[in-house]
Amino acid sequence: METVRESDGEEQFRGGETREEEDDDGAPHECLGENLNLEADDLCPESYRVNSPDEIRLLAIVENFQLQYSHLCPERKPLLLCPVNECGVKKFVSMTLRPAPTASTELFTWEGCASFVADFLSLDLLESPVDVPRYLFSSTSVLQAQRATCFEFATLLCSLLLGAHYDAYCVSGYAVKEMCLLDQSLQECPLLDTEVKTVTSELQRQENKYTVKPLKELKSNFVTQQQKKKQDAALPQKQKLNQESEQRPADLLRGLRVHCWVLVLSGSRSIRENFFIDPLTGNSYRTDDDNFLGIESVWNNLNYYVNMQDCSSGCADMVYDLEDLKMWEPVLFSATSKKQLILEVAKKRGSKLMSRISCDEEEEVQPRVFKMPRSWVSFMTISKKDLENCWPGGQKVIRYRKAKLEKFGPYLKPDGLVTRLTTYKDLDCTEVFTVKEWYQHRNDHLERREVNKIDNSTTERFSRGRRFHLLFHRYTDTQRETEFSCARVDNLVRRVESPGEMTELFEGRDDFLYIRHVTFDRRVEFSEPDMDAGPDERPLQKVVERFHRNKSKPANEDVAERVFLLAERRIEVTYHLEDHRFIPSKRSFIKPRESTEKKKAEDFTPDMVSGFQVDPSEKPPNTLILYGLLVNLMKDEDTVVHQIRGSQKEVRDVVSCREKEERDVQLHFTPWTTTGAAKARSQRREMERLAAEDQRWLQEKEKDILAPLLIRLGNAETLSAEDAKQLHQDCLAEFKQRLVEHANLIQERYEKETQELQEKQQWYQKNQLNMTKQQEEEYQNFCSEKTLQIHVAKKRLRMHKETAPQKYRVLDQKLKRDPRLSPHLLG
């Protein structure tokens, strides 16, 4: 057996070297292999380049199995058992799988693992679509290159799932052409399905079982049946047109195209049913899905199983009990399966609790003949940066049916764009229908924008916390709609503006106002212009306000609707319905005209009020009460007009603010992401550099004697001859003035000290006979201190007078040598 191992090992190494030399003509995947093989001996670990004795023995067992399989099943294709790795060495596929536990919460579930693998890698097609690959690189190399075949996709995904304690297996089989080539052009974009489900869930969430149910809509059964017949008759025609437009030529290689995916069996991680995962897209499928046409073999890190079931009708009738030797043929009969490991762990726990020795004796009866060697692949590390920028080159493009999905890494786009979904009207994707964009980390809190090319509308959605409390902004050529959060002081939640109208909706106001509808006058009136209107504000024609019921007031005094007819100088008021009444009370007021230069103000008369009172027995209000109501309504009208003008100004401010924000998009860098932390560090270094430059500039300006004078000239870079001479004279004059002020200050100090000494001496002459010994000592100390101060002041004054002319001459020479003044002074 030793000679057999040595010969197998030598054949292994020679086979790896010659295979690289013979395959220079080229598969797409060999380019990656050449790049990795150039310095494989130096960069790759020893396990990548050399087979251990256990691996050599395992390869001999696998080679024997391959010979028996090809002899017993000559009609079946060769199995993928021992492909060549990136160092040109044959490795058993089960040993290429290494469970990769990770601390990232994103990879704790199979959805997160599948999504990461599908986004992080880009597909390299197989050299031959009908044959298994000759190369199978390790997951560590695949993570570095971010390019992989479907088999390497599945290997990486299966390793992550095994590390997350799923019962996962790689599957080598056959699939439809679209799945093998990653062609999703006939599939609906999943992002569109997610949006539909989100809208449906929001509508369901808004429904409340305690709300009053609406009245049943009366419909004619006959009309409904006729409409259904028309729809059913038109449906086959539409389906026929769609089938004709989407019809593709039949795949000549159907059932022969090789593909690799992942099988997840039930029993672990609360998985109740077996399912498939396509590693290229990250989508899950039922095991009887029509996209999967057959299975040759499955494997995990413990064993390799060959399918012995009939797959002529696809995978619908297959059984995935890998311990059934009639259904699945294992390569290693003695290897322990995942289920056996779980049962052994449970049995050991039970034996410890029950203290049974018989279990140990049963375990000793079944010795293992061969144990699967440890995986040759190094430990995989997926950094936080890889999880954030999980697309090759930072971006990825996926084409769906009538849609194109683009994904970008955070901070890759200067405007914070992370996702763009473009939908088209035709299958050829030539005419754009809508463009939906998602953003992150923007200072203007923009989260989503949707542009509809058909009706030329743009919809923007914002997160809470931005200016104006804006949450929703939709605008077209003729209409603008905005929605706000509940944090506004005026409780405005929605505003719709068009050229002739504006509607505002409110919630939770103290005055119970819930809607205000404004109609603008499109005609230009020159007789009575609106003095409050700005240059871009249109004159008001009609304002309608509606109020909820205020239970603290009687119904006939609680206003339900008031209409300000500004063009007609009229105000109409409608009150809430009283109990057991069908018609509300109403009043209509005509405003008296104000005084002018030619006419005096019009007096209020009862004829200016008309109305309808529901209760005839109730006494109608007198003229004074009606006049008071009219005065209050006129005040409310002025307030409403002022609020409307404020709303118009706010609309213009919102538009100008959005235009300014779009011209200069600013992003905030969160420290919780690697990219954001790096951007924040670079931004902080730039701010520190600018602060240091400003500090140096200030220090230079402090030393510059001309800086205060240059500020008066506006920091001009070039000076004229007159300015230079004037600066020279002003600088000398100010310096001379400072010298004089300094001399005067010393003189004042000298005179002050002398006067204080004289006063103290006079006091001593008067009181020297009555002084104590302590007072005499204090007097002597005071006199000596003052004498010293007078002497110092006198000396400083003398030195100042001696050095002042010299300082003046030094400054004059310094100014004449200054490069900004010397050309004009010396000339």
C-alpha cells in the first residue's frame, strides 16, 4: 500500500503540472488560474500545494470509486470528484468545503449568506456548458478575485451555510439555460414584488375592525358578468401577444447544461422542508421546481453521494434520504453523516444523564475504517468592508423583464445613490417607463426618488428631521403635492397646489380645521389689486374651510364650513347639523365697503345678512350680534389670507431649497461603516489642515505691521504709488502716536507716585509726635517703596526718550525695504 500511495502522489503532482501546460488555449476560468499560479509556491499555504498522506489515500479511494462507477454506469457522465485547485493540485471536492462560522449578524441566516454570495461574486461561465469543470478554486481565492463559476459559487455558499449550522450540500446537476447563464430577463424584478407587498401591508395595517364599515356598494350582477366575459375574452389575446413577444428559440442543450446549486435539508436550524438555493441569484426554490432538470451527485464536508434515482422527469419525484443506499451511493461508506453526528451528540447526552455503559459498548462495536481528512482550505475571513461593498467594483447591474436593477456601494456615488430601478414599456428595454432611485447618508434626508417618464412626474420621499418637516414631494408640470410630519406647529399634513387651486389638509388642530381649499382668480384685475400679494402671488377668488364638530358648542353655533368669496366681497357660513335634523343652518354676509378718498365707509345694515335657521322657534340674533359675527369673520378672513400667502411663500422656499440641495449634494459620513469612518477621518484631517493654515496665516498677519492698514484698503494685492506713500505716512504717524502715548503713560505714572509720596510726607509732618513705633516703620517702608517706584519711572522715561527716535528710524527703514512699498518709495 505504501508504494501505491507514493505512485499516486507522484502522479498527482505530475498531473497538476502537465494539466496547466496543456490548458493554455483556454478556458475563461484559466485566466484567473494563471494569475494565481504564477506565485502559488510563495503565496499559497502548503496545504494548497501538497497533498498530505491522508489526502493521497483518499484520492486513491476516490479514483477506485470512479473506475467502478464508470464501469457500472457507462451511459452516465463523469462525476466531479477531484478537480484541480489554483495551485494545479488535485483535491477531493468534499475537502474543498470548509465550514466558515462568522461573527457578522448578516450571515447568521441562509437568506443573508445567499444574498452576500450572489452580490459579492461575478459569474465566469463554464468552459463547456455540458461538462463539469476541470478547475475548482478554494473559497479564499474566490473571495479575493470576486469571480467564480457556478460550482465555486455553490462551494462558498455551502461553506457559509455549514458554518451557520445548516445541513447544506453542493449539488451537481442540470438546469435550464436561463439559470445556468444567469439570464433573468424573463423574470419579474423582485424589488417590484416587494413594493407591491409593502403597499398591500400598509393598507391592511390601516384597516381597523372598530371603524365604521362603509355602505355596501350596489352593483348589478348582470353588468359584472358582462364585464368579466369581456375581460376573459381579451385575456387569451393578451397572453398570446405576450407569448409571441417573449417566445425564444428552443434550447438544443436542454437537459444537458451543467449547473451547481445548494441543497438545504430539513432538521437543523428549524428548517421544516427541503429546498434549493441558486447561488447565482440567492433565490430559494422548492425541490420540485421546473428549473432543475436532474441531479448527478451531492456532497458536503463529510461525504460525497451519487444519485441513483431516475431524473427523466426532473427533480419532482426525488427522495433526499442520503442514508438510503438504494437512492444514494456514498463514496465513503464509513463516513459519518450530518444526521449521525446529531444523533451521536444526542445519544452521548442521554448516556451521561442515564449513566448507561451499554451505549459505549455499542459505539465500540462499529469502528471507523476511514475518517475524512481536514479541509485543505484556509480559514475564510469576510470583513465588514466586504459586507458593505458587496459588489464587484462597488456596483452591479441585473436585467429583468422590462426592468434594469443597478446596485452601488455606499459612498460610491457622490449623490448617495445606492439602488436604481429602471422599468421599460417594451421587452427590448428601449423606452423608459419609470426610474426609481434609493439614497443613503444624504444631509437633505432624501431616501427615494421616482421619475415617471409618461406623465413627467417626479416623486421624492424623505426621512424625518429635514427642513419644513417635509416627508413627501411630488411635482409635475401643472401640479405640486407635499406631505409633512406631525411635528409642524400648524398641524399641516398635506398640501396640493395647481395653477388655479390649492388644497391643504390638517390633523389635530385646536380650532378643528381639517381642510382648506383655495381658488385663485386667473383673470387679471386692475380695479382692486390685492395689496398683500407679492409679485409671484395670484389674487384670491374663493377660500373654503371645513371644520370637525366641536362638542363644547351647540350645533347651530359650531361652524362646519365657511366660504370667503373675496372677489364678491361675501362670506358664507354653514353650521353643523343638529340632532334629528337633515338641513343645517346657514348665513351669508356681504362686507360693507371701506372708505376711500371720494366716498365714506358704507354702514352695516340688516340687508347685508341673509340666512336660513332650522329651528323656527328660536329667536333670531339682533343686528348688533350679526355685526359682531361679521367683524370676527372679516378678521378671520385677513388671518386666512395671510396664512395662504405664507403657504405660497413656503412652496417657493421648498422649491428653491430643493434646487439648491440638488446642485450641491452633501453626504454625512457615519462612523458605523468602514467607508464612512474612512471618509470621516479624511474629512477631519482636511479640517485640521485648514485650521492649521488659518492659524499660520493669523500668526503671519500678527507679525505684519501693514496688516491693519491693508484691511482698510480691502486687502489689495497690488498697491498704487499714492496708496503706498499714504500707507508709509500712516504707519509712521500711528507708530509716533503710540510712542507719545507710551511716554505720556510713563510720565503720568511718575507724577502719580511723586504726588502720593509728597502727601504721605505732609501727613508725617503733622502726626509725627503722636505716631507709634509700628506706624513709623510703616511710613519708612512706604517712603522707600515709593522712592524706588519714582526712580524706576524716571529711568524708564529717560530710556524711552533716548530709544524712541531710534525705533522710529528702524521702522522707517523696515517700511522702505518692504517689497509691497519699496518700488514706490525708492522710486
